[in-house]
Amino acid sequence: MSLSEAFSREPAFVPYLAAGDPSFEASLAYVEALARGGADAIELGLPFSEPIAEGPTIQEAIVRSLEAGMTPERFFEFVEALDVEVPLVCMTYYNLVYQYGDGDGPRPFVQRAAAAGIAGFVIPDLPAEEAGPLRRACDEFGLDLVFIVAPTTRGERLERMQEYVSGYVYVQARLGTTGARDEVSDHTEESLARIADWEVPKAVGFGIKTGDHAQRIVSAGADGIIVGSALVDIVAQGHAADEDTATVADRLEAKARELKEGALTGARAVQ
Amino acid sequence: MSTNSFGEYGGQYVPEALMPAIEELTDAYERYVRENEAGFIDEFRQRIRDFGGRPTPLERAEQLSQRYGTDVYLKREDLLHGGAHKLNNALGQVLLAKYMGKDRIIAETGAGQHGTATAMAAAHLDMPCEIYMGKTDIGRQRPNVFRMRTNGAEVNAVTTGRGTLKEAISETMRDWARTVENTHYVIGSVVGPHPFPSMVRDFHALISEEARDQTREQVGRLPDAVLACAGGGSNTMGTFHHFLEDDVDLYAVEAGGSSLSVDEAAGVAPNSASLSTGEEGVLHGSRTKVLQDSHGQIMESHSVSAGLDYAGVGPELAHLVDEGRVQAVNVDDVAALEAFHRLSQLEGVIPALETAHAFGYLEQEQDTLGDLVLVNVSGRGDKDLETVLEETRERDLSIAPDMEIFREVAGGSL
């Protein structure tokens, strides 16, 4: 299934986890639990040592994953080992994409990702201005390139991004770094209005923590919701309490159901 | 090729949320700094003179000249207000933030020199200021923390990673992503996304503008060689800029640390020699030479000098090295420590440990640098005295003075 198909039937729930957090095996079980819980696509973080767009929750997940031995090659093995049907998006930073392979720009990384079954990328430190080489490699191998629209993105920048984006557009609900918040920002409706005429589905992320948040975001007009830190928190707590993998996986699955249910309720409210 | 690049280096690799601020800054840089709109540069020059103490002197180093049989001249940036070249950039950027209508300043600091310069400039221009500093650096640079707090700046401890400059930059970028609408990020070196590498260089280019005129006036000709230490590269680019078109050899002296090798498993490079040993990559907003492992993860650098301790380097400097215009060289911790003591004893100038690397290279290569050598004294070394004392004792360096006096009066240890 392609990324845009994942959004085509009903509002999509797109969870994020850092691959390999806190271990390769546990992380496989966690991602599969999210799929059982109703995920329509999944963002998998490939950890980079300098994650400048992440808040503390995901920074710590990245450290746990790196300490457990995650590398780009292990990441691709991880993707190949996953037993899920939904499309997978690789979220990482440009240096890892750029360094992979033999100095041929981003192409070897994209080629390997395509072979492993990745459907697209989100690269938070790659604005449209620098994205030409990666966009071309994605076109060559049939992968999507998702861009993030920030509350501050306007005018020409939106046009440039619209030219390059495919799969879905990631609408950043508020300024700052990733992280769960109790309040959902009011920038969402404004941001969605600015890109109302874009053809790609609009998924909103940054700060979504509960089914109620999900409901509000979808009733504001989003085609999907992206949830990271609220799920990574569950992984972190399970790891800190030394709980077994199945218990943590059940909790993730339940949280996924709550969020997906919230999104569906939000969609009914719109109708 | 667009103007935001230096050959294949440079660019703007930052989160989308920051891009509008980067575009606003690029516009302000073009208008105020490049075109002197609203008299910005006039005000900057007046303030860096009256508040900062420019021009700094060019001094003939008599003992070193005699020792090496060559004329050695010192560009005394250590005499700039605050004790280092850092004020040139900090004052320029805080003033620019005012012209842009921003009402809050944030900055990262490693050794604390950029943090103290920014705190001074912010106090001088009445701007609220917050400094991010790694917890390791807070521990090893306590005097600079006192100075920043005394000037009224908040100091925020960064506890991620090893708690040094690299983590402090990442954390300041995160703050900026939250507060970009009213806040200016005063980056401390010629690194980061365009326009920072060009803008920071322009503010520091006062160093070579003066030094070039001063050597011609005082000696009647240009130097054969110019030496500056290089971490991120701010004093290096400032010292080289106006000599780039001249027939003058330029040496960027990096910290060789304890070894030029890398420990891939531990993710540690026991040096900060990104120009000499780094590979092309993307770090903190620009494409440049970076100390990284085979997967592209950034390595922890190490130098006895906190101010050179950084895994990246300015993109323009990386480009000038690739072009062959600048020679990237390095000296190790021991050579830098010995040079620190030598300059202190022979010339009465206690240099920053960063600066001492340039003098370490002068000692090693004295015969090959020509008849007239200019060295930038990028900062003074008061802040380093405790570190130097400790590191010198560990290595049992014969050049160092003994500190028995403390034992005599206290009857105890140092």
C-alpha cells in the first residue's frame, strides 16, 4: 500500500517510534503492536547523534537505541524483520542519508531503503532548498518525500515545498521541538487553511497525546494525526520499570486504539 | 552556485520552523551588514571602538623574534574587551538583533568565551540574554559562568550527551525553534546555516583589516605567513579574510589533542582536527568537514582546550583548505601546553590555550614560515590557568614553573 492510499479511506493514525528502542527485539514487538492497534502508516526513527528537531522524550529514545547498537544497516534489517502490512516511513537526519554507501549522495541510502520496503522519508533538517538530490533519488526508486509545514511557513516557501512533497504533508501543530503536551496548539487550523488546496493528505503532529486531542485535530480538518512522544513515553516507562515486552506492547496497542478511535470520532463530527 | 555556499560546503540544513527566521536574518545581513543600511556598520564600528577597545595593537614579539631568527608579530586580540576576539561577533549580532526588532538573545557557549562576550554585549545593549552551556563545560569553566551571571545573563545547563559545545549548539537550536518569532540566536563561530558563516566572518574580519594595515605601516610590507588557531574557525577566518588575495601563507592550526586516530567503537576522536582528519558531512545546519564515524554519527571530539573542542568547522574554512589557499596543520596537547608557558615567560603574554596551539606550531615550524610571521593572539589565558596547572603537572613538563609556594604557605597540596 502506498502512503497516500493509507489516508484514503478514513483519517489516518500515524505513530512514531525510534527503531531499536530500547532493543532490536522489543522494538519489533512494539511496532507490530501499533499496527494491531490501528496504525495506518508508521514513522520509524533511525537515530542520529545530533537530533536538533527533537525534544527530550525522543532524544532519550535515540540515545537508548544508539546504545543498543542501532546503525543504518541494522535499521534496514529491522524494517525487513517487521511483520506489518502498513507503509513505513523512515524519519532521520540528512547526514546519515548522505554518508550511506560510496559517496554518491543520497542515492545508495534510498536504493537500500526501497529494497528493505520503506515507503518514504521525513528528514527534519532538510528544507526544500537542499532537497533536490534526495527528491530525485526518491523519484528514481518510487519513494515518497514528506515535508514538514511549520506554523511559520508561508508564501514562497509553501510553494517550493508543494513542488517537492509527496505521500503526505506533516503539519507541525506548534513551534518548537517534538514532545507531548497537555494543550493542543491553535496554530493547527491556521496551518491547515494555508495548504487547503494541496493534493497530498495533511497529517498533523507535535504534541498530540490523547484520543481527545486526536478528535479535535481531525475535526479541524486534518486527514491524519502523527503521534510520537506520547508513545515513546510508554516505551521509556516500561524500560525504566523493567517490564516485559508483552506488557509494554499491550499498553502501546491500547494507546494506539484510543488515538485511532479519537481520530474516527473527529471525522464523524465533521460529517 | 548560490551565495550561501563555499564550493560544495555551506547551505542551510535546518528544521523548517527555523527557515523563515533564517530568511529574515539573511535579508537583515544583506541590508544592514553588507549595505550599511540605517548606518548599522557605522554604529557597530563606533561601539566596538568605544566599548570594545578597537583597534587592538600589533606588537613585535622581541624574545620570540630573537629565538626563531625571524620577525614575529602578535595581533593582540587578547586586549579586546572581555579578553578574546569573541566580542567582535557578539556585539555585531546583538546590535543586529536590535535593528531587526528582536527582544531576546540566546547563545551557546563551549569554553564560555562566546557566552561571556554575548552576555557583555547584551548588557551593553540592554537585551535579555540566555546562554546554553554543557554541564561538563560549566564544571571546567567556572569563572566564565560567574562572569555571565554577573552581567545578568541566564545560564542554562545542557545535560545531554557529553555536555560540551556540540550539545549546547543543538539545545540552543531547539530553543530557537520554539521562540524564533522574537528571539535572535547569536551563534558563536563561523558555523551553522547561511548566513551565519559569512556574517560571523564579516564581524571578525576587523582583525585582518587592522593587521594588514598595521604590518604595512609598522614593517613596510605584508607578512610571509599568518597563523591562527582553528576550532570552529571564527578567529581563523577573521585573521585570514583580508589576506586571502595576497601572497601570504595562511596556517589554520587545529588541536591534535592526544592523538589523530579515532576510537570508532567508543564514538570518540581524541582531537578536534576536523580540517585535517574530518570528512564531508552535515552538522548544525551546514555541509562541512566533520569528525564522524563510518555510519555518519558525529564523534565526541577532545582537546585540552575547551574552545577548540568541536567536531565540525566553518564551511568557508573547509573550502579554503580544499582549494589549497589555507594550510590545515595541527599540534598536540603537549605542544600547546609548552607554548602556553613559553609565551607567558618570554613575552609576558598569557595566551588562551586555544591561541597557544598557534604558538606551538610556530615553535615546530620556525624555519619554514619565512622572515615575517604574524600570529593572532585570539584570547588571553586567565580562564585556563587552573586547567593548565593541572594538565602540566600530569605531564611533568619541564618548562612549567613549580607551584611549591602554595605548599609552603598552606602545608598542603595545591
